[in-house]
Amino acid sequence: MRRTIVLVAAATLIASVAAPAVASDRHQLDGPSPAMWLSDPEGVDGVNGIEQFDPVAGSSGSAVVANDGALIKVRAAGLEAFHTYTMWVVYFNDHTLCIDGCNGPDLAIGGGVLYGAGRIAGPNGAVTFSANLRTGEGAEYVGETPPPPFAFAPYEAGENNEFHVVVRSHGPLTPGEVGEQLSTYGGGCDVEVGPAPAEVGDFPVPLAPGECGDVQLYVFS
């Protein structure tokens, strides 16, 4: 699972928000399991014992797949009040084709990284994200390379879908940059803070202006 987390965080994830999926055939995926911290919200000297890969207390979410698309919702807790965040969706069209669990290399057999939504955390540090993916979404990004958005294959709604949802911090509100902070992977980002490829440890959450990083992961399968 650690290998999965690192690869997801390194390549983290798009497409413009589309109309809600409407179909008679619907099923809900399991999850979020896990809902965990990619960064350590307390740093090395945290007093409450929260560390990287620990569960996110107070979080919740759901992913419902229909014939023509999927609706993914995440309520992220424990974030910095009035900071900016984006939600990125890593999709695997058929998780049964993944080897040893779905991770970065498995995207090549049918997956991609799509923008879901952007929000500002409330005074309680909670944010609710909602993303609608339609079948065919991401086609325009096939052949693109990281950073997100990119895709190896367009999204295809199906009962074997798997989603890895990453919550990315873009730091405190920055005048003149809020629009980009809420809509792009690199909006407001001068310094990357947090997990890096093949690294595990006490990665602090982005706090200062210009700092960005992936802070939480939610998995639905």
C-alpha cells in the first residue's frame, strides 16, 4: 500500500467538471478505504500522535458509478482554515487488470489523472469536494505527461472502476492567484512540500504562501 501511496502522490492528478452522471444502473464503490494523511499534519514534533499514513479523523466520502459516468464526493477534515485546496482523481478503468494493487504503472493499461474540484477550507478546517466524471472524459489529455492532467486512456464507467482521490494544498489565499489556486495543479505553487517519489517520513503540510503539496488520499474500489 505504501508503494501505491507514493506513486499516486508523485503523479497526482483532472478534466473540467462535467454534468452529473444519469443512468438507471448505479452501484456504489467501497471506500474511502483508506482515507489517510500523505503529509504529517503535526510535523516531526506533533503532540497528538498523528503521522503520515494515519487515518484522517472525521473524513468521509462516496463514489457512485452509473452507466455513463461517476459521481465522487469527499469530505476532507483536519485542513488549514481558509487555505486553498484542489481535489484530483486518479482513475483506473478496470482494477482487475492491476498487478499487486492499482498504482502508477497500472495507469498505462487504462487510466489517467483528472481535476475534480477546488475549494477554500472553512473555519473548521473541513472541505467538501464533488466531481462528476463522464465516460470519455480525459480523451483530450491522452499522450500528455505529468504534471496533471494526463491520461493513458479516457475514463470508462464500469463496475471495476477504482479511484484514488488526492487532496492537494495550495497554501493560504494569495491575492491575484486564487483562481489558479483552485483550478490548476501548480496554481500558487513556488515550493513543493510533502511526499516525493520513493520517500517516506515526516512531511509537513504546506503552510506558507507559495507552498503546495498533496496532503490526503482517499481510495474507492
